[in-house]
Amino acid sequence: MKILVAVKRVIDANVKVRVKADQTGVETANVKMAMNPFCEIALEEAVRLKEAGSAREIVAVSAGPAACQETVRTALAMGADRGIVVEAPAEIEPLAVAKLLKAIAARETPGLILLGKQAVDDDCNQTGQMLAALLGWAQGTFASKLVFEGDKLRVTREVDGGLEILLLKLPAVVTADLRLNTPRYASLPNIMKAKKKPIETMKPGDFGVDIAPRLEILKVAEPPKRKTGVRVADVADLIGRLRNEAKVI
């Protein structure tokens, strides 16, 4: 079975995000970039499935600027066999990404597509669900455990009330949650080997996909700073402040 893994290039999760002076977006110039943490988890799960003999090939896919090749190269160092980069503007909406992945899936015919449940930059949590709908495949979102049972995939997913278990018929789309696994670090030998692994570069037009944005960003601003906390004298004082100042009761 072939596994397709989508990986996104985002601002490193340990970097403090700064809003641009003109408030058109966040500053990305001279900012450390990295693979989206949830995409790392999805990739790690694909590698583990291959190591267990459940998969024969892992294809890492990323869409965005040419620098996404660095992200795909990291995926190759972590265990992917080859990569595909669809060069496009930095900001691509989830529906456009889903359409690109659908076109790639039609060409690659994977048995399983793994994605992070969301990206830490836009927090949309939409691409996996949209992709499953476009393909007409079974889907398991927020997966915390994957187990193959014959030609089916048992997915344990996290929901508000606890855990839900789904038995999916392949091919399927699965989005990875935080507790699915802990991603490995790429070793130096694997980093060197990754330099020789193939990366195919394509354009959205090669798939006939229109990636024109459907949303317009009017303004990006930092959240207001939190006010300094105060110590209340008693319960009556607390209730009074909640009613008169915070106006939450």
C-alpha cells in the first residue's frame, strides 16, 4: 500500500509571531520556518506503518513557495521515499489544497492519505475533511491510534466525550491528533540520504486546479493585552466585579 502524507511549511512553533506593520498579515521574512507539528505526527505514523510492513511507499506532498522543498526534504530525512512540491503562492486556502491533493491522489492512487488535523498558522482544521468529501473516501479525524485489521483500518479518535472507534474501509483519509505518536528526529545519515531522494516540482496548472483565493483578509492585529489581575476582598466583591466590570453575570 502507498501512503500519501501532506506536509505544510509554517512558522516554527517556538517562534513568537509578529504582525506586519501594515496589518496585512504576519511577518515571515527572516523568520525560522519548519514543518507543521501535526504534519510531523502524520508523517511519523506513516513511517511506523511502513516499518510494520503495512505500507510499501511513502510520498510526502507540500504546496506553497519553492522553499517548501526544504520541508519535503525534512520529510524524506524522517523516512518518506519521495516528495512532490506544488509551487504556489504562500497563502493557499484549504479548499485549494484539498483539490490539489485530490488531483495528486488520482495520479498516485494511494491506499491511505495522512494529514495533520490542522496547521498551527491558520488553525483551519478543514483540509482533511474537504479532501475526503472530494474523493468520496472514508475519513477518520483527530486520530489518536491506527491499527490495520485485514483490509480495514481501525481508527481511535478523540471526541469531546472521550474516545470514538471507527472501522474504515480503504482507501481512506485520516487526520492526526497530538497523541497519535511522538515524531522522531532525523538522524545525520538519513539527512544525507535524503539529499539523493527524488522531489518532483509541479504547478497547480499541471492539475487544472484553480487556487485563486475566495477570502479577503481585511486586517490582522494582535489580541489586546491582558489587564493586570486584582485581588478581591471577599465573594461579594468578586461577584460585584464580575457583574459591573467584566459584565459576565
